[in-house]
Amino acid sequence: MNKLGIFILLFLGIAGLYLEQQPQLVSGFPWIISIIDYLLFLFLITEAVVNFIKTPFKSGYIRSHLASVIFLGVYSFFFIINKLNLFFNPDTTAGLNFFFIIIRNILLILKMYGRIRKFTGYLNSIASKPAQTVVLSFFIVILVGTLLLTLPFMSNSGHILFIDALFTATSAVCVTGLAVVDTAVHYTIWGKVTIMLLIQIGGLGIMLLSSFMMLVLKRTVSLKDRSVLSFMLDEKDIVSIRKSVKRIIFLTFSMEAAGALLLLPVFLRMKLNPFSAIFYSLFHAVSAFCNAGFSLFSDSLLSFQGDVYMNLIISLLIILGGISFIVIIDTASGIKRIFSGGKAMLSINTKVVLKVSGALILVSTLFIYKLEHETMFLSMGLGRQYLSAFFQAVTLRTAGFNTIDFGTLRNSTLMFMIGVMFIGGASGSTAGGIKVNTLGAIWAYIHSFRRERDEILIYKHQLPYAKIQQAFIVISFAVLSIFIVSFILMLTEDAAPLNLLFETVSAFATVGLSTGITPLLSLTGKICIICLMFIGRIGPLTLLTASSGREKKSRITYPEASLLIG
């Protein structure tokens, strides 16, 4: 199948799936969906026949294309049943007819995904650049998640606007937590399960999960996939990628399972039935560890404001998810060496992440308590004040849960929180922001500049200038993105400028905290926030690398320019 054919198949599949779930758009032209269905069926049948005719060894065609033949048979069966059922029962949302529509569309999505993966020309060029593969994988997951959330059984009302489904899917995959509809009220159990799966996929990355499945199935991970994983994990040794993938997946699922078990008593005390309590525990454990901030309560975790146990478990999951897998593994190894009678011997990266993260949480707790001590916290007991301040100091690291009403905070508190959100968590974690690693590199550079050193030292080790360049690029890109989106929102939205700035930084840093203006955003505002969440999750460096072209190295040396700075 050529490039045009693949795009036609993709377009028809998405259009048919969307229009089928939005009947009000084609109420005057119901035949449009039928035409799309027949075009898809004709397209796939024609492709199979042409490929069979062209193959020189027809006897071995079915054996070598068994998966495609099985798909075509299953697809044809459901297509015929669907059309026959429509003839006798025009109600497309009733009984078996609706079930067949869902099965058929799922198979069609899988078919399109399989075809896109075989897109030799374009995808080979993408696969040669890991950054592009990462960007494309996130985009595909968001697209599929959006289509799934538009299905009638995903929401209690049976309907959701496409832009709202796109916003929710992007927020879940980018582990942000901002929501334009109430997750607890709007979505059914199927919608909530879908959001949880999107959070898990977004937190780990589709490439990481798919590679893990290949390892479980004893299949070989290709060199191109290993290079993508090496890029994602910042692992220089491609050979050890296999081991790293297994450790990260095991670590993630183990911590989420442990978190769910620890949270289970909390929800059982709420008199939920066992199944609901287990699901609530798992959902919040996944959301917390992936730093997503989605909650199954309309007030987030405001009703648990004084629950010390709940606050500490959620905070611990957020901290572990926000310091990166590399730091967790390195710290665990260091603790093990201490108990064995040796020294911790932590890496420079781990020391920077732990030190800066700890300092930020401590300083943020004290500042939030001080700024709101005589206002919001005034009616609370002293213990609850410190607990609330600590919890919000942790969630500012890109988690998105809240146990206080952000709409009533002082402007000075919001401004301080904006700064903390902008920094975010650690590189290589599920957190967003410019990252504490970047802040550590900039601090080392400033410290060396003040002392007029040529070398940039950090823990008595020299930091390469390339890392400093990357740090300044990340900060510059972040400031520019936030400035542009904030400016647009101030033109299109009816809200206080500081609240809009808070919303913008929260989206870029994938925090998910809001002063309450997210559901009130206009179409333009939603699109801007969607783009910013995507940029924040992918990261400036990955995005710039993906969009860069290949320039041949030149041996020409250019004269130095004189430019006044400062």
C-alpha cells in the first residue's frame, strides 16, 4: 500500500468512527456513514486482491500473510453482520448492532496501526531519529485515547465534545491532570479505566511498554527500537537496555501495587463495595506515581485534608514518581551498600536530584504555611495547616492533587507556586517543568562564573559545557512557550491575568493544578493548553531534536562576532 492509500485508510477510519458516535452532526445525511463503511470495506478487499495477484508465489501467500488474512476475514464477518443487522434494526445503539460496531472499529484501528508501522518510506526516516519516534508515539496514543473517550459508553451522558475528549486524553497521556469535565461525574467505569490506562501509558511511554511486551513474549527488540529506548532513558549502553526496561517496568508496577494496597483501607472505610474500593485504590496509586493528578472525587482530595495516612501515602508515591527511575534504583543500591558496611556511593545526578528536591519541598512547605497562615489556614488546627502545606508543596512538583481550594489563595501564594511548578521534578521521571537537574546545572554554572573558573564544577566533578547549553535551551524554550500561550489566553479568556499565568505554567509543567478556570476555557484556550501539555510532556529538547534537520558538518571556520551582553 502506498503512502496515499495509507492516509486514505487512516482518514476514512477516523472519520467513520467519529461520525458514528456523533450522529447529530450527520442527522440530515445518515447515508454518509454507510458510504464511508463501504469505501473502507472495498478499499481493504481491493488491497488484498491486488496483493494476491501481484505475488509471484501464490501458494505461500496466505501462510506468509496469515495475520492480514485473519483480520480481513474477521473484519468482513463483522461488516456483513453489521449491515444485515442495520437492515432489520436501524437503531445503531441497540443490542448486538452496537457491539458489532465497537468490535469492527477496534479491529480497524489495529489494522491502520499495523499498516502505519509498515509505512516504509516515511516511518523509516522517523525511526532513524528517536526523538521523532517518541513524539509520534505520544501523538498516536493521544489520538486513539480521544477516539475511545468519544464512544457513548465512556460517559454517563453518552456524549462528549471532541475537543473535550482530546483535552482529557492529552491531559492523561501527558500526566497533567487538568480537566474540562468532572472526571468523577462525567465518565463511566469504562471511561475511568481508559483514563487510568492512558495515564499509565503516558507515564511510562508506549515504546517502553511495547518493548517490555516483546521481552515478555521472548521476541527480539530491534536495534532501532533499542536506540529509541536509549534516547528515552538516557542510557548510553544499548546492550543493557533490555535489563533497564525490565527493572523500570517491575519497579513501576511494584510501587503502584504497593500504593494501591496501602490506600485500600482508606476507601474501604468509606463503605465502598470491595470492587469499587480496589479500583479507587489502583486508580489513585497509578495517578499519584505517574504524577498525573487525576482523581475520582469531584473536589480532588479536599475531603481528605485532615487524613494524615492518605496524605502521606499519596505524597510518597508522588515523590517516588517525580525523582526518576534512575535515582530510585541508584538510591536503593546506595542504601543496600550502607547496610553491607560500605559507602552509599551515589551518582552526581542522584545527589543533585535528592538535594534539590528535598530543599524545594521543605522551602515550599514553609512558604505556603507562612503565606496562608493568617488567611486560608486560619480556621484549621496547627497540625492540619502543616499537613496541607506539605501536601501542596509535594504536589507542586507536577502531581496535581489538591487538599486546599486554589481559588481562594492569595496572589503572593499563587506567584510562589508558579515558580515551584516551573522547576518541576527530575529528568527521566514522569514529572514536568524545566527539571531540578537543569536548576542544579544552572546553579553550578553561576557559582563557577562568580568565582571566575573556566571549569563548571559540581560535587568536585566537571560539568560539560554541552549540558549547560542544554539547560539554557530548556529554560529559554519554556519561558517563550509560557509567554506566548499566556498572551493568547489573556486575549481570549475572561479571567484574572495571574490565574491565566498559573494555568499556563501548570499545563507546561504538567502539574494539573488550577484556580478553577479550566472548565471555562474557550475553544482557543483549550487548544493552547492542549499544545502546551504536549510540549511539556515531550520536553523542549526532544521536541527541538525531532524538528531539526540534518546538516552536514563543515570545516569552514567563521570569524568571531562581537555582541554586547547584559
